[in-house]
Amino acid sequence: MEGLSGFLPDGLTIFTACSLIIASFFTSALTAAVGVGGGLLMLGLMTYLVPIAALIPVHGLVQLGSNTGRSYLQRDYIEWRIVRFFLAGSLLGAFIGGMMIVNVPIDILKGILGGFILIIVWVKLPRLNNANSVVVAMGGCVTSFISMFVGATGPLVAVFLNKLFASHKQMVATHGMTMTVQHLLKVIAFGFVGFAFWEWVPLVLLIVVSGFMGTKFGTTLLERIDENKLKLGFKVFITCVALDLLRSWFV
């Protein structure tokens, strides 16, 4: 077991690594079944397990793998026209955000994360009735910019997609592909500013495999799960995480 520690980033224990792997399974299952929420929950859990300086880039790499698997499994339902417009806007948003991210102090990032989580979880976001191609592109730009600082913008992206599909399966699949695009651009941006992703690759591969298994499990539950109970439990847990982040920022 001790030999495995040589494949982990400095300061990360085997217990922490196993916790991340297990968390990836359940959060990926949540996203595959409900459509959103898993990335935000994974981000909240990672604030306790990953150094804050590595939080956003590593979370992006993990979510890139998770959403790629989700998109593959649900590929038959993806609306590629929407994905193309989203990509066009995301390129600009990720570029601007990538130039600014290195200037954000770690303590402030904790406060931003805590506040962002509370807003996403408890503020009812309006659904856009006229989400045409221009709105989708603008949504890609804005959410990709925000994602460089807070990581989990899945619920925000869902605002631009909710009214575009009659089928829940189409929405979940297309949402997965747009998040794949967003996290890929984020990883590229952090790579350009010098983040050492190579230290995290062995662990992230295990996390991604676990996430893929969770996605398969969640996909089978897509039509059978009680969404209301699952969402309530998610809200309570992630709210506690957000309040603790804000506490650690002010104290």
C-alpha cells in the first residue's frame, strides 16, 4: 500500500486518494441520473481533500474525464448544433479567464467558492424561453469565464439548455458534452499558466475510471430515480460545505 504513495502528489495520503476515487463514483452517478449537481458536490468535497491552489485545475481535469464518459454513454442524444455554438463562446470566456486566474489570492478564492455554491443551490435561476444560438454562445462565454474561478458551473449552463429540449435525456446528454468542452478548455488554460498536471495524472486516471463506472450506474437510474429526494439531500450537504468555506474565509 505504501508503494502507491509514490504515484500521488506531494502531501496527499492514500486515504485521501481513496476518498476522492469513491466520491467520483457517487457524484458522477448523481450527474448522470439528474443532469446537474455532481460536479458541484465533487468540488465541495475536494475543498477538504485537495490543496486549495490545485483545487480548480484538478477538479477541471476530473470533471473532464467524468463528462467525457457521460457524453460517450449518452452520445445518441447529444444535440451537436447546440454544442458548436457553446464552444464558440467558451473559447473567448476561457481565454479571458485564463489571463486573470493567476491573480486571485487563495483566501479570496475560498470565499468566492462558498458564496457561489450558496447562490447556485438556493437562488432560483430563471429559465430562458428564447435560448437561441446567440444566447447559447453568450452563455458559453460567461460560464466558461466563471468556471476558471469557481469550477462547477453545470447548473448555470443548464439555464441555457433547459428550454431547448423536450426530452430530459437530450438535455442531460447535451449538457454533458458542453461541460466536456468547458472543462477541456479550462485544463488547457491552466496548463498554459504552468500548473503541473503531470503530478496528478495517475490519481486522476483512477478517479476518472471510478467516475465512468458511476456514470454507467447513474445512467441506468435515469428513468427510475426519485429526483426530489436526491436533490434535497444534495442541497443540505453542499450548503454545509459552502458555509464552512465561508467560515474558514472569515476566521
